[in-house]
Amino acid sequence: MKSFISRYPCSLAIILLVTYLSFFRPPHTQLDKVIGIDKLVHTAMYFLMAGLLWWEFLRGRVKTQAPMWHAWIGAFLCPLLYGGIVELAQEYCTDHRGGEWLDFAANSSGVILAAIAARYLFPSQLKKFGKGK
């Protein structure tokens, strides 16, 4: 557990921040009037979360020699599932937040965009170990 925390400090901090932001009671602001701002925020939060997971995995991969499928599970599948679990928890465990399919779609879009970005932003790290390894 200690080694996991030391390998993924930024990702864990963002996961905690996303969790907090997903369940706190947000104040009303002028941004509430902007159509689609909520979905943009969801996409950005999950893009940052998954993107940091990709970055920290690839950065630490030199030492650990972990196979790439670990990244696909940890930086792609887990954030997708987490986004769905958060939406369900908002719907069934809070009285001030609601789960929405479009929020889940925005969360998923952020995760997918992070995977695409990792492919193009970190090509040398991906090539160094081979795509299938």
C-alpha cells in the first residue's frame, strides 16, 4: 500500500478531490446559467484523473516493469467504473445530488480522451516497453 501511494501521489490527490467535489453541496453561481458547463467540468475532472493515472503509471513503469494491461485497467477501466459508481451513489445516497446518464457519459468522455492523449503525449514511454507487454 505504501509503494502504491508513493507511485501515485498526484492521482490519489485528484481522486480524493473528485470524490469531494462529487458529493459536496455546490454553491449557486452565475456559471449555473451556462448551458453544458456541468458536463464540461465532469469531462475535465475525469480527464485529469485518468491522465494523471496514465502519466504516473508510465513514469514508474521503468522501475516496476508492469505490463501495459495494468495501465488499461488502472487508468481506463477503473476510472470508468468509478464514474458510474459515483453517479449511482449521488442518486441513491444523497438528497442534494442526483445521478445522471449524461454526467456518466461526460465522465467516460474524459477517461477516453485521457487514453487518447496518453497515446500521443507519451509515445516514447509506450514504445520503450512495447505496446503488448
